[in-house]
Amino acid sequence: MDINNILSSLEAKHPGESEYLQAVREVLLSIEEVYNEHPEFEKNRIIERLVEPDRIFMFKVPWTDDKGDVQVNIGYRVQFNNAIGPYKGGLRFHPSVNLSIMKFLGFEQTFKNALTTLPMGGAKGGSDFNPKGKSEKEIMRFCQAFMLELWRNIGPDTDVPAGDIGVGTREVGYLYGMYKKLARENTGSFTGKGLEYGGSLIRPEATGFGGLYFVKEMLAQKGESIEGKTIAISGFGNVAWGAALKATEFGGKVVTISGPDGYIYDPDGISGDKIEYMLELRMSGEDIVAPYADEFPGAKFYEGKRPWEQKVDIALPCATQNELGEEDAKILIENGVLCVAEISNMGCTEEAIKLLIDNEVLYAPGKAVNAGGVATSGLEMTQNAMHIQWTAKEVDEKLQQIMTSIHEQCVKHGTQSNGYINYVKGANIAGFMKVAKATLSQGII
Ligand code: 2IT
């Protein structure tokens, strides 16, 4: 495989799609060796076939705001790959959403879903709609307008969307409600649904919980545990919430959360009511964390800064892509960080990852660490197909088994001769091999 050739041809075909090219580059660099050991891959152009999405839907979403003015947004659904199961992945509503971000997320999702051990292909979608400051009715009308276009392209065995940034249980309710009305079926073509209409217990917590189960395994490799460790979390949404809950339960002390306005440092630890307060902040729809410092004296708000400047044992990016850069990694390393685990998708920049790995910090990428979210979506699909509901304990046990299995796959494929585990390599090779073999078996389609 000539990586440079493949990348430069992709760059020429998709100029300016920086996040997508970044995600592809990371995977290609880490699978090169294994790929070259399998001449049948090269012969069948497996890489060329896996880096391009199967298809992309891009559509106009016109809707009416509360003032009666017409608004127009762009909607996307990237059906990336269905070699191992129906397309599966979340919808993101955020003003930064563009084709490059949708494609990077769909690409990552394909390998992440392969790692979960469940039969799910990869997809992603969303819109540049900005939920900030929108009324409940505006959110509903937008979701309905979005689904009016998308519904023909999804279905329980075709493509099963879920939430991502800006899309939580409320939005899934409006989206799924409209889907059902149009498709006239109730078979669960969505995950992250409310508990009353086919949702799964533990799904809201799953991304954060799964992330901490993974971190627990990472630390255990070094004879360490989460107990007594200080932890920096970024973000203050659903993922940060689940991560803070489980980190606290494991005896860790979460000292930061963050938003687009800056970050909160709370040396007393963000636990109990403070974790619930995060959700209140989120529900306010203002997208700011500053009010936390007024609510809880002892906490300090740092405007326009990132939490990685605080000295901590464990850093958990839980917000968005490229939210931890080279400078941040440098400070974390200087401060003796033990573990950096991405619970957000592609949370670290390429330069930050290189620095962390060169310094042999325990580092793991989002497609392994945050796979518990989509894995539990897979468990929601199973429950819907069986028309039953598992208990929280049943779902949580399955989630733990899946995270342990993902960790084992990373160790198997990522352990270097000096004993250091390169989780990027491990996750990419394990995910890639599964999708590549499935693709090979099914012919040129
Ligand atoms: O990035 C992700 O894995 C998600 N947003 C969850 C996707 C899903 O289908 O549950």
C-alpha cells in the first residue's frame, strides 16, 4: 500500500476536508504493516473501497422559527459502510457541522462499531442547525422538518440513527415521532429513545460509563486504579455527565468540566448534586459553564481556557474533535499525567497523540474508549427486535463485557516489543481487520 499516494489522491478528490483526511491518515498509518501482510487486500483495493462512504445524502431543511420567519439549514446522512451490519451512528446538530466532519465521524464509526463485537455498520448525520437559545417548539419543528426528508433512507435493518452533540433524548423523541408517523412502523429505527417507547436502560449513561470501564482496564495494565486519582473532564453534556458519575463511583475526583465559554476548576471534586447541576446547565440551552462558579463557592471559572492546564492524573476529553492539542499535551506530560483517554470522537490532534505516545503516556483513542455508547445502542436494537426490555443490571453487565473485549483487542494488536500498548494501532488494526475481511467475503459490491 502506498499511503502517500492514497492520501494525496483523496486530498485531490476532497480538498479542504481536513477532519476527514485526518481520520483516514490516522487509520492508514497504523494498519500499513498488517495490510501489507495480506496481498489479497491490495488486490481487491480494500483500502480504496473503505475510505469512501457508500453514499451521502445532503438535503435542505427549511423550517419556521417562533417569529414566523423561515430558516434554512443543511441536513446530512453519510452511510459510510454496511459490511458488517445496518448503517449505525448518531446525528449531530451544531453550527460547525459540515461534510468533512460528517465524513470523519462516519469513517470512525465504521471501525468503532466493528470493535463493539455487535453487527453494526457505520454512519453519521446531522445538521448545521444551532440549538443554542432555541425554544422547545423551534427544536421540535426543526426535528420534524429534518425527518421529513431523511425518513425514506433509514429503517431498523437499513440505517439506525441516534444522538450525538446537540441531539439528546428530547430531540430523538421528536425525530422518532415524525419518523413513525411517516413510515407507519414502530420497530425501533432509532436508538437513544425514551424508556417509555423502546429505549434501553443505561443508554444515557453508556458512553461515559463505558469510557470509565475502559480507563479502568488501561490502568489495571499498569497495576493502577482510578481510586484517589484526580481527573480533568472537558464538556458538560451527556458524555461528561456519565463519565463524572462513574469516575466518582470508582473513587476518582473529577475537578474540571468545560464549555465553549471556558472551564470550571472545582478542587473539592464534582460529585453528587454537582453532577446533576451539570445537566441543569445543559438544559438551560445557553451552552455556558460559568454559572457553576456562582452556584458552588470554592469553584473557579477560567474564561476562554481549556481544562488541560490543571495538574491531574487522568485527562478525559468529553466534548468534541481536536479539543486537546500539542500544547495541551505538553502541559499534561509536564504535570505527570498518567492516562489520557478520549471519550469524545477524535478528541486529540495528531500532534498531541504523537507526543503522548512518544512519551509512553497511557493514551487511547475515541473509537475504542467511547464505543460503549453505540454498543448500548446495539443492545437497544436487540431489545427492540425481541420486543423485550432488559434490566439496568443486564445492560450494564453486557456493556462491561464489551468494553473489556475492546480493551483485549487493543492489547492483542497494539502491544509493542517493549511492552507499551499503542491503543491507536490496536484499535485500528482490530476494527480494520474485521471490516476488511467482511468486505472481501462479500465480493465487489
Ligand atoms: O459517536 C457515537 O458513537 C455516537 N454518537 C453514538 C452513536 C449511536 O448510534 O449510538
